[in-house]
Amino acid sequence: MSQDNPVIQEIRKTVCDLHAELVRYELVVWTAGNVSGRVPGEDLFVIKPSGVPYDELTPESMVVCDLDGNPVEGRYSPSSDTAAHAYVYRHMPEVGGVVHTHSTYATAWAARGEPIPCVLTAMADEFGGEIPVGPFALIGGDDIGRGIVKTLSGHRSPAVLMQNHGVFTIGDSPKAAVKAAVMCEDVARTVHIARQLGEPLPIAQEHVDRLYDRYQNVYGQRSHL
Amino acid sequence: MSQDNPVIQEIRKTVCDLHAELVRYELVVWTAGNVSGRVPGEDLFVIKPSGVPYDELTPESMVVCDLDGNPVEGRYSPSSDTAAHAYVYRHMPEVGGVVHTHSTYATAWAARGEPIPCVLTAMADEFGGEIPVGPFALIGGDDIGRGIVKTLSGHRSPAVLMQNHGVFTIGDSPKAAVKAAVMCEDVARTVHIARQLGEPLPIAQEHVDRLYDRYQNVYGQRSHL
Amino acid sequence: MSQDNPVIQEIRKTVCDLHAELVRYELVVWTAGNVSGRVPGEDLFVIKPSGVPYDELTPESMVVCDLDGNPVEGRYSPSSDTAAHAYVYRHMPEVGGVVHTHSTYATAWAARGEPIPCVLTAMADEFGGEIPVGPFALIGGDDIGRGIVKTLSGHRSPAVLMQNHGVFTIGDSPKAAVKAAVMCEDVARTVHIARQLGEPLPIAQEHVDRLYDRYQNVYGQRSHL
Amino acid sequence: MSQDNPVIQEIRKTVCDLHAELVRYELVVWTAGNVSGRVPGEDLFVIKPSGVPYDELTPESMVVCDLDGNPVEGRYSPSSDTAAHAYVYRHMPEVGGVVHTHSTYATAWAARGEPIPCVLTAMADEFGGEIPVGPFALIGGDDIGRGIVKTLSGHRSPAVLMQNHGVFTIGDSPKAAVKAAVMCEDVARTVHIARQLGEPLPIAQEHVDRLYDRYQNVYGQRSHL
């Protein structure tokens, strides 16, 4: 069946390979973070298997799930965070990729329930303002997914700090969601360190807006998108 | 003799290889941490040799000891922490693996004699509450082992912060004890960083209990255990 | 055309390869930093393409620009920071290389708009005093370049902390500018950590001067310059 | 001449290879740290060449110096810290190796001119008490060497924090001095982090003494010394 679908095969490989970026940027330890990607044109997404080490992941070990989070393919159980990913795909049709990590500095802000203020031009570029905090929510139902969607809907930021928990990021592709996770930890760390020795200088809202607008519309190689 | 015992050979290899995880997650410098594993069905365990660099370890260099910590096999002296490991195996029959490190953030909590409060869902999952502190104890007798066993007996946490010293973790296998050491440093670091800029939000005990119960019973691939 | 110019080919390779040092010293994440190098004897410089990952860079993918920042060669768009590099080359003829990063500790000082005080002998050697802060400036015109040139002209420091943004460094070669970026982050981190637990001891201006003078004139292998 | 002396050849290789440990433990950036080793039975020592990157070091590029710090062999200039190493070898005949770094946390203590208190059992083992601070001294004469020797003579610690500068360590071999440099940074980091959130608990002097005595006389494989 869909094992033979070349689109799904490609997404299996993309999602599998992107986990290496989580490891490279030290956003994860052991098996604690995961990437997923929507299958375009089908009510399916591909996600990391549960509890499998990053260096043992293969495209074949990725799990294909329907949008209720039920596995429809794959010999492994899907990530224990699958219900949250599924909720996002059901309620945010523009999202093509979701990432979850417990990256250190972002999770430290989440433990205090404190949004990260936008005091860096790179943060204005990527997040368009502060990175918001989502509610405390227990795993095992739709509470985490609902908290992510409620916090990010209509917000510029592709990242949410789930209180006492960690980070979820979204993007139009799995790669964009991974980039948001990498940048989220980078700005979480830099702003944390800045604040250790005093208050960072604010950036005027007008400047945040201009930076965000320019970055979303100009940066990078058009041919690479 | 037991050089030819294939069970011991396999445990030698497992224990040897797991030291690479201590290095990968930067829990150790030089030769300062060690892993051991119980030999099922025999009053023996396998442990790192003393003072040998991690990248020179081989299965053959591991040392087989009896439960009093006396080497019964191997050309090397066992780790200088062997007495502590032996005490744990003698008094906690459910333990199959023990790990010791001086990992930075966990040892910093230990230097202040302060338990790590449970303010992260991942910490509720793995440790079921705070990570406790054990007594100050000198090396050279049973004091360290006694402190570990007294602190961890009847406690959910598989990790103890020995005051002014470092971390000991236990598990039903050497791999589980290594995972506990990795997660202990991860939460020690995240909670430390959270507290640098204010107080983390508490997690209600009821939520800690539900997270711990779920994680211990649901997570991961059943076929992988 | 100049594809065949061996001087430009060599600079393409030098600039390309130097990005590996930014990765090695963890000064950059994703695609956020860049190196450029002037083409001696021509009104041209070579710079990183925009939005291309560091491990996909090749000498051929580097972009040759004129001193107004317009690409004259190469199939990629140049770095979005090209205008700032170009402004420096136009106004500082002694500069042969420019580097831009958002390295964590230096950017943290920049977020507070605070110069790094010269409290380390290595900092006196390399920077000859404090590392200064440049103005807040938006991308998209000459404001960033003007801020760099105004701050560094007549200053001993080859590094400037652009407020709320990151670091720009200059050198007589691309390699010298990369070295300044590496050393800038190193001293930014060490002085930050020193100040976390109290005030660092000052170094007398006379001693700073003697260290700077000696280092600029004596250190290293003469044959390597 | 002594190119053909197999003892010197072996020390060239040992000293060269040990620089990889400084890189591995991130004690150095660019070319800022160095290792040297005494040639037994001759008034000579072998040291890193000045300004050469760590991954370009070869045994042949090491420089042989007399005990006044004058190069007697090698095509490179010796490290700019050679005079300090030479002074130590002249005045401490028991020393077989010297290491210098600007490792981050140790240098942060040095910038405040504050000794590292002995609040970790591993620190009692290796250093036998606090790690002391040496005087501010300018490069270019015997001041640094004199400060090292004055501070370490009759002191248990093999490491000294030179004020506003960095770390010098000594050992009976180059490897022992490298180990001291690695452990110095490790305890500097752990005690720093412990103190960020409160005061570490002291260790009684009697316990420090017992730990130091035991470690110096029992630890490791006798056959490895």
C-alpha cells in the first residue's frame, strides 16, 4: 500500500533526516524530541517512532498516522507526542511540519512561564515579536495540541513555550519547523544570558515590524524555497 | 573460566559500550565516571577499570567483581568507586545497573546539598518528583554505598545527588542507569537555568503523579524493553 | 570572465573554507553568519551566498560583488548583510576581510548595549582595550555599515557589538577577521562569566597599552604572515 | 644532532599529541594554549611553536629549548609563553610538564582574582584544597614564571590562576599537567555554577586531607604510571 507511495517515501526520508539537526544543535537528549511532516493532499502525517535513539532512525522506522494520530503504517509505535502533532495538523491546515523539543534555554523560560521578549534583530526577523507561552497541559489527550493551536493561531511566532514542558514549533514544511526550533533555542539562550547581567534594551515595535516584514519577504535564495 | 561465559562476555561489551554515552553527553572528563552491570543469576557484576581513558576501554578491560567488590577476573584494578556499586548490588536486588558521574549541573546542586525540584514534565516522567540529596560520605568503605541505598530505597527517583560529590543512578539494566544519568544532568541544567532568572512555576503533586504513572507504563516500544 | 581569474578563485576558496571556523567555534546557527574577503587590486569582494547551509558551501557558490554590494558573478544571491560588508570595504581601504555573527555571549552584551571591559590580558593583546558598541541600525540600507565604520575608525578593536544585533569584525585578511570573531566571543564569554559572581579586577591602562603593543608586533611565526 | 635523539623524538610526539586534549575539552581557542615537557637528564624542554593552529601541529614542528627558553632546535619560534615555562623548569626540578590555557571558567575566577574554594570531593582528590591565585604579571620577562613558582611552591595544587590572565598547571609529566588543566576547568565550572544559586557547603579540612592522601596514593592502575 502506501509503502509504495513515492511522496510518502520522500517525507519519511525528510522527517528522518531532520532529526539529525536536533542532535547537531543539541536540542535533544536520549529520545526526547521529535519531528513530523504532513503528507500533502492526504489526511496523513509522518512522525518519529517512540523511544528509538536518533542514530538508529531510518526512513522505514518512521510512522505514518492519520490526522487523529492513529498509526496506519509502520511497525513501530508513533511518538508519545503524536496526539499533539495530530491536533495541530487537524486545526492548522497551513502547517506542513511540527517539531517538539525540551531544548534547555527555551524550556527554562517555559518553566517560569515567561515569554521571551523580542530584544534581538534576529528574533524580530524570525518570530516577529516575543515567543509566547502556552498553558500547562497533561499528555494523553488533546490538551497539549489545543494549547499549541490556541497560542499560535493568529500569532507571528512559529514557536510556543508550553509551560513546565518544552517547545513546539510549526512551519510550512518540516524543515521550516526545525529551523524555528533551532532559532528558538538560540534566541532563548542569548536573551537569557543578556538578562543575567542587566536588562536588554528594547527594540521599538515599529522596528520589529519592519524587520519581520523584510525577512519574511526578502531573505534567502528564492530558488531554494 | 568465566572468560568463556557468554553472558559475562555480553555484559562486558554492554558496560564497555555504554561509557561512550557518558562521553557523548559530556557527563565525564578524563576518567572520572563509571558504569557497571549485574551478571544475572550470579553474585557478580562488571565494572570499568580504574583510571583508564574512555577511548581505550575494551570489553576485555572491564573487571568482573563479586558482590563485596573484589575483582575475580580481569587484569586491571576495578574503578575506585567499586565498593559503592557493590553495596548497591548487595542491598537492592532489583538493580541491574549503576552509574556514577560528576556531571556539572547535577554536581553543582550536590555541592549546595540541594535537591532538584520537580518543575518539568520530563522530570515528573523520569524521576516522579524531586531528585534527592544523599549524605556527605568519604570513599574507602561502605559509607557512599550506604548513603545511596538509604536515599533511594522507596524513592521514585533513580538518581541521587551525593553531597559535595556527584551523581549515582540505578536502573533495572546498565542502559536504564545510563539513561537516568543523562536525564539527571539534563533536568539539573534546565532547572538551574530556569532559576537563574526567577522561580520556576510548581507542578501540582497530582499532575506529577499522573505523568510518572503514565510514563512508567506507556512510553516507548514495548518490543524494545 | 573572472571565473578564470586565479586570484578570485583563491579568495572564493579562502572565504568558503573560513566559514568552517565559524561552525567549529559555534559562532553561528543555521545560516546566520558570514565571511567576506576583498579582491586585492580590484573594486570587488567575495561573500557567502544568502540562506545556504554551511555544509553545502563551495567556492563556486560564493558571490563576487562590486563595492556597492551588487553581485557581478555567481548564480546565488549574496548574503543579506552584503550592503554592510560593502560599506566597510568602500570606507576602510585597509580592511581585507569582514565577518558577521550573532555569537551568543557577544550578542548578549550587544543586547544590553554594553561594551566589554578589558579585564583579560588576552583581550588587551587582541583588542587593545574594550570592545565597543555600535548603534542600533536597520538592515536594508547603509545604516549598519555606517555604524560599523564610525565605531571602528581610529579604534584599536577589530570588533564592534552592533546594538540588539550581533558582531562585526574586520581584519587585514578574511582569516584575521575570523580570528577576531573567535576571540571576541571567547572574551565576551569569559568576562560575562567572571562578572556573574562579582566584579573583575581592572587592568591598568598602561599595562593594556604594553600588552597590545607587544602582541601586535611580536606574536606568532613571522613566516606565517 | 638531537633530531636523532630518540628520547627527544618521543617527547616531541607526546607534547604534540597532548594538545589534542586541550582541544577536546575546549580549553583553548585558535592558538592560545600550550603544553611543554622536560627532556629527562638534559637541560632542555619541548614546547608548542608560536601561533600555529592545533590541527597543523606535528612532532617535527615542536620546538626544543634550553632552560633559559632559547630555542636550540626547530624551524619555528617557540610559544610566546616559553619564558614562563622555562622559569618553572629552572626552579622546580620535580616538574616534568607545564600547561597554559585561558580556559573559560578558570580564567573567570582569575579575572576576579579569586581562588576556587574546595567544595567538591574531586577537587580535594586532585588539588588537595583550594586552587590559588597568582599575581598580575606582564609577559616579556620572568614575572609570570616567578609568580607561578612562588604560588605553587609548597602548595598541594598543581594549578595556579594567574590574575586577569589564565591557568598554568604543572605535573611530573606533560600528561599529568594536561590532566590538571582539564580538572581545573572542570571544577572551576562546577563550583561557579554551584555558587550562582547559593553557597556551596564546605568540606571539613580533615576530610579534604584524607581524600587528597588517598587519591595521591591509591587511584588508578599502578601499571599505568
